[in-house]
Amino acid sequence: MGGGRKSKHGSAVAPIFHSRKTEEEQRAEENTDYDSTASDISHQNTNPITKDDLRGLLHEIKANMAAEFTKHLAPLRAGLTDLVQRTSTLEDKMDVATSRENTHEQAILDLRDQ
């Protein structure tokens, strides 16, 4: 048998430094890919972005954000309107109940006074 490390069950285990080396190589390859992509983009883009381009993008982003906000706000507004109506109805019912209670109490007092 070879002089390498063995697992509990006797099978060979790859040295730890080997996997680290592979990770380092992979990172180096990824960095090379990013560098070449950035280089390709900079060579393709001969027209630099102007302030007007940025203003246009900002305006478009603001418009999209406003549309998204409005889209999510509409159901909330409808729910709030429904809640206000239900609260108003509940207050009306409580006023009627209070009025009836006062009427009943007054009737009881009137009967006692007789």
C-alpha cells in the first residue's frame, strides 16, 4: 500500500493542500475571466456614458419605482378604505346600542319611581 493518508475505512484520502490549490487555481481563473470581460466591455464601449444618459436612467428608475409603489399601494389603500367604513359602521352600531341602553335604564328608573 502507498504512504498516503487513509480514511477510517482504509480508502485513500486526497491531501488537504491539494484541494486548497485547486480552489486557488479556480479563483485565479475566475479573476482572469472577470478581467477579460471588463477589458472586452471597455474596448467595445467607445462612447462614454454622459450625464444626460445617467439622468435618463435615473428618471426611468424613478418612474419604475413609482409604478411599483403605486401597484402595491392600491390594495393597501382599498383595505384602509374598507377598514374605515367598517369602523364607521361599528361606531354607528355602538351609538345605537348606547342609545337603547340609556332608554332601557331610563325606563327602569321610571318604573321604580312609580
